Amino acid sequence: MQAVEAIQKALQELDRPKLQLLALSSVGIGLTYFLVWRRKAKKSIPLGDGWWGHGQQTLRDDNKIYPFKVETSEDEINDLHRRIDQMRYTEPLEDCGFQYGFNSNYLQKVVSYWRNQFDWKKQVAKLNEYPHFKTNIEGLDVHFVHVRAPHRPGQKVLPLMLVHGWPGSFFEFYKILPLLTDTKDDLAFEVICPSIPGYGFSEAPHKQGFCSLDAARIFLKLMERLGFNKFYLQGGDWGSLITTNMAQMKPQCVSGLHLNMLAVTKRGVGMLLSLIIGPYLPFLVGFTREDVRRLFPYFEKNVYDLLMESGYMHIQGTKPDTAGCGLNDSPVGLAAYILEKFSTWTDRKNRDLEDGDLEKKYSLDDLLTNVMIYWTTRSIIPSMRFYKENFKTNPQNRVDARTGIFVPMGHAAFPNELMHCPLPWARWRFKDIRSYSYMPRGGHFAAFEEPRLLAEDFVKFVRKVEGKKR
Amino acid sequence: MLLEVLLALVLGAVVLLVLRRSKAAVLKTEDGWWGAGSPPAGAEDESIRPFQVETSREEIEDLQRRIDQTRPVPSLEDSQFNYGFNSTYLQKVAAYWRNEFDWSKQVDKLNQYPHFKTKIEGIDVHYVHVKPKNLPEGRTAVPLIMVHGWPGSFYEFYGILPLLTEPANADDVAFEVICPSIPGYGFSEAPRKKGFNSVCAARVFLKLMRRLGFGRFYAQGGDWGWQITTNMAQLDPTAVKGLHINFAPVENVGPLLILSILLGRRFPGLFGFTELDVKRLYPRVEKMLVEPLKETGYFHIQATKPDTAGRGLNDSPVGLAAYILEKFSTWTDHEFRNLEDGGLERKFSLEDLLTNVMIYWTTGSITSSMRFYKENFAKGFYPPHARIPVTVPTGVAAFPNELMHTPKLWAKQKNHKLKTYTTMARGGHFAAMEEPGLMAQDIQKFIKVVEGKK
């Protein structure tokens, strides 16, 4: 009571300008506190639920995890050979390289290798080197590879989920898996590599609407079912979006999120300003010299080039059933469609080369194994539907695009990735970036093309997070 | 204040318009050669060779084998045609194709009109040449070239040909019709070199008409046919007596266009907008942005990676049919996307639809047909011919379900001698095939206006 009286007396003694100043600064301080509090408040997005099986949902809930083996048969291989032999060649235009898409001349070489030298049985045995499993979640059989680290004394083993994208698969991670699970130092990982529902050995949803939020929730349920309540996540392409959604849905479960691809979603005045000022005074907008090198000339690299390369996204995002129909009958067509991306998205300069420089970074065996996963499972159409499901609602207005990400994040920025996201732009949505690295080489399929570089950056990120545990 | 601003804008627009019209540039082009390697020394072989469409047991058996081998993937529940061609209905089409469709009979039907081939700029150009059979004394047939588009063919015109060459009405004009195949489509050889765009096709077709002895003729087209016949009129306005089009998308966005988009809903009378115009153009974002985006995926991939896009379709007839027939469904009426069977057989017979598909299949021309998209957008959306108006008499048949709707005002921006503009009663993108009667009627109406005013 006395204090109140004292304050009242003090206030009465202030003259008008000082009172105004006091009022304003109180508001200012209050506002600042409010904003800081809001920023610190970790928002998450709702989990929701779903059921994607045939018809009506059945009551029986099968939580069991079944071991799974990839298999093949003489029939499957003979059918493939027959279809390859039936390919109807179309002559390419003179001197077109890969500018019109996969060059027909080089395609014949790839196809000939596929027909005569590629050994699918051997590749299946290679796939089965790691243990596979299936389990039913939300009405779908979800496939995953589960690789445990060998017991080494003094080694901390952390759980990790790697999520692939399109047109990749869990197989993209086969080169990086030993680098993460079978390490000789104090840190190793127990890795789960699932297949997105609709891709490869994971059952395809039978209902409409299955988007990255649903995939994220299913993968969270998977980790829970496997007994992991805190784990790391790594992803590129769709895997980047799905793991980001997972971190938004259950931030308390995600120790850290490492991404090799960042989509720039929030545009606006900030971005415009940095685009205008960036080339001339990069430091003013938080750009490094490397950012400038990768981003500009902006129109050519980000608008024109993206237009040139996003035809597939446009047709898959609108008419996936039509786009994939022919590819499901013609293995050669499927290979051309998929491998064109492995050429162009690894380095855009490959478009000018007759062979797309495909075999510079990848072996035909590995590339065709990935294609075979789409071919033998007939999953090209469901894999394409994922685009339409994610673009149904304006991606910029969806709940996950409007919500930040508060878990520790690390980004490996590869120079030939489809789009470059500088650190200041990444900070708009990712509130706790612990590492941001400019990788010396590599493109979109980072784990497949530069497994060692990616593994090194990932481990570096994890060490930072583990070292600075709150 | 607003009124003044509006007046100033309108005045400025009028001034610009007047200035624009005064510079009627002519489209220029260079010669080309599209065969393999370098052009041989000496003159080109200009002979016109009769051509017969043929088939064989092997061709039919191969097709049937491939249909049998198709690996269907079920569509999502209740998705109809919204994700593309519905899988359940596709199996029905494939079964009909496999068991009931008679390609030999259709080949005979194709051969009912005389076909020819002739070499122009290094490639064999195919065309159908139909003359009226019973021309009354003293009457001459009016020459007309009709150009198809994608994913169509010369076959789209088989329904309208008798109506034009043997009109029932005594005072209707009888036409002598040339239906060529665009190089890279059907029985016309595909160019081997990069750069074959609509202006090149126009030049080739002008040479064709000249070779056939037609000094002056009419031209009709939709889809790519619109673009090519328009280019023909721009390249040689003296040769093209009149241009009739059923597709007239805007190429050049000027101030009047923008003004009409902004104010057209409130003041349709100001711009001559009809009820159909307003219905087709508004709400703006939905009709001018969202709908086109939903339907232009094929365009985007074909204009960038045609060889990849066409690769699988050349091995899988069912895949090819799905890809092509999806357009015959959706571009006939957008509402068909919500039907299990895509409404495909409401306006077309499966026999006709599959004959068109067979033309792409038997000639293996799907990839070369797609390349045309890339060649036409190689220099962006604003090539020289987009800026040059059309100065020959033009007639526009605006079908209500056409992909892009063009009000009369917009058509006038490009076609400075717009003689007829008809809002058609019904019909979509494949007008000649879907509504041959209505189309023939409008062509007659247009010709009479042009010939009458001579």
C-alpha cells in the first residue's frame, strides 16, 4: 500500500514529457518482452491422424514388426528383358546433348548394359545385406531398413532416421550407412531408413490426401513403435520436408535435424531486399561471397533454370496417373525419366553432354538398382501422386509453412543443389541453426554422390549438438 | 479523382493502340533444311508421290502383345479423372482396343481419301487432298488448308471433310481441302535438326500450297494449327485469302487487355464482353491462373524435356492412349474431370479416338510431336511473330469449352481484320472432331462474308 502511494507520488511529480516517455518506454519494453517470449515459445504443429488402407478402417490394429526380404524370380527378370528388347527407338536431334531430355543414343548404351550385364539377383543380394522389415501403420505396410551399430566398447550409439526423396529410395543411403553405423571412434548411429508410403516396398495409400505431414506422422509412429523416443533426422528432397515436419510435430523427440536441401518458402520484403542489395553489398544482408556466387545471376539460376527443370513437378503435381502410366509398362521409359534427374540434378552443365556425364559420379549398377526398386514394385505412379497431394493446398499457406522449427538444425549446402538457401533466409524458419556448411562439391543426391562428405558434416553437426546439450 | 485517372488511362490506351496499329510489320523467315547431315548438292526432289496408309499382321500382333503386357495401377478411391486418366476406365478402353478395335478397317477408312507425300526442306511432308466429287457446272472449289494440333492429327478433320467438300446446301461454298501433317507428327517425317518451330512449319506449308498450284487459299486451324496458319498469314498475306481459327490465345499483353481484365467484370459493356466472356474470365485468379496451372503440366514437361517425356509412351500403347485421351476428355469439358469415365464417349467414339492414337503409335511420332513445344518456346514466350498483327481477313469461332477463352476485343488486338466472331453453341478444344456441323457452318459464314465483300 505504501509502495503504491510512493509510486503515485513519484508519478505526480513527473512533468508531461517525462510521463509520455515513461508510457512509451513501458509499452516498448512490454512489446519487446512479448516478442522475445513468443520467439522462445516453441510452437509445434498438430499431429492429426489418418487411415489409408482399402475401404473402411478395420478395428484390428496390428503393431507387429515383420522381417522382410527383397526377392526376385526368373519370371520377373525375363519379363524385364522382354520389355527392354521391345523398346522402340526414336532418333535424337543432332547435337542436342541432354537438352531435350535423356539422349536416345546414350540411352541405348545404358539399356544394353541393363539387358546384358546388369545382374538383378546380385543386386537383390546386396539389398538384403541389411535387415529389412515391414510394419502396418495407419492401414499401410511401411517398409524400412534397420541397421544396428556393432557393439564397440566406449561408443555412444545414437538413433537416426534417414529419409529419401524422389526419384530416389532407401537405396541411396547404402554407401553412407557403413560410414555412420560402423565407425571406429566414440560415436556411432543406429539407423532406420524407411520408404515413403507409395515408394518402393512401402504400400501405397489407397485414399486421397496423403501428404508430407502424414508421412511425418507415420514415421514418428514408426520410431515410437521401435522404442526410440529421441533421435536424429537427416533428409534431402522430400526427405527434407518430411523430417522437418517430424521436428515440427514432436520437437521433444528430435535431438537434431540435418538437411542437405532447404526450400525457400517464405518470400517477402526481406527476400526482395536481399536479392536487390545482395550482389553489391552482400555483407549488409548477411550474404557471404559464396552465397553470392551460388545465387546470382538470380533470374538465370533461380527462375529460368528452375522453369527449365520443373516440368516433371508440374505434370506430377497435376496428372500423376497419366504421367506414370507409360512408365509402368516401359522399363526403358522409366529409366530415362528417372536417370535424367540423376544427370541434371548432379550438375546442370551435364545437359550439354551427349552422355549427361551420368557415370562420372555413379555406377550403372547403383543407378539401375534404384530404377529397379521403382520397376519391380510398380510404384512410379504412387510416387508421383505425392507431388499432387502436397500441392493441393497452397504450400505457402499450409500450417507447416507458417510455423517455425525450434530443434537444433544443421545444413550442408552442396554447390550443385537445385536451389541455394543462404543462412539469413534459413533463419526465418529455423530458429536454432547449429551448423551451416558450404560443401566443396556435390549436387542434389548428396548421400548417393558424396557419402563421405555428407557423413562428415552430419557427424560434425551431431557433435555440436551433443556437446552443447541444454 | 478516380474518374480522371480512368479517363487518362483510357485515353493513353487509345493513343497507344492507334500508334500500334500503324506499324504493321511483316514476319520474316529464312530457308531451312531438316534432313539428316548436310543438304545434298543439286535441286530438291519436288515430286508428289501418292501414299497409302498400310498395316500388317505383325504390327497388330505387336500392339496386342503390348496391351496384354500392361501393368495397371489402381486409381485412388473416388478420384475419377482428377489425378489423370482413371485406371478402371483405362482398362475398359484397353480391353476394347485389344478385342474389338479393328485397325485394318480403320486403315481402309483413312485411305478413303487420297494421301500424298512430297519432300520439302529435306523432309517428307504428308497430306490428304480432298476434291469435291460433284461440282456443278461453272463452279470452282475454293482451296482450303486445315492444320491440326497436338495431340490430334489430320484424322480429326475426317468428320468435317464431307461437310466442306460436299455441302448439302446449294449456296454453300464447296472446298478443295488439303490436310497436312505437321512435320514430326504422324506420317510426316520428323525434322532431324533443332529449331523447327511454327514459323518453319508455316513456311513449309506455304511451299506445299505453292507446289500444288494454289496461289491464293483459305486456312483453318486450332491448337498448333492456329499458330501455324496465323504464321502463314503473317509470312505471306497475299497468299492467305482468309484465316479461320477456333483457338486464339493472347500472345501480347497490352494496356487495353489489362484494363479489360481489371474492369471487365464491373463494366462488361465497355469492352464488349458477353455473358460467356464474363463467365469464362472471372473470378480472375481461378480462371486465369489456377485452372491453366492445373492443365499445363504436359506443356511444361514437353517444352523442356520432350525426349524424356515421350520415351515411355513410345513403348507402351496403353500409356500413350492414357496420355493422349486424357486431353480428349478434359479439353472437351473441364467438368469431365469429375467423371469416372472422363465423359470420353459422350462426344467421341472409341473407334475414332483410338484411330488418332494409332496414328501416333504406328509412326512412333510421340516424341517428335512433343519436341514442337520446346522448339516454339526456345526463345521465350515473346517471339517476333507474337508482336506482329494478322492483316488478312480473319474469322474466330469461340467454342464455349475451349481451353483458353478469347473475347472479341482481345481477338481484335491481334487480328486487325476480324470479319466474324461467333460464340458457338457448344463444343470444346477439338472442335472439328466434336462439332463438325457447327464448325462447318461457321466456316461457311466466314467465307461468305469475305467473298461477299470482294
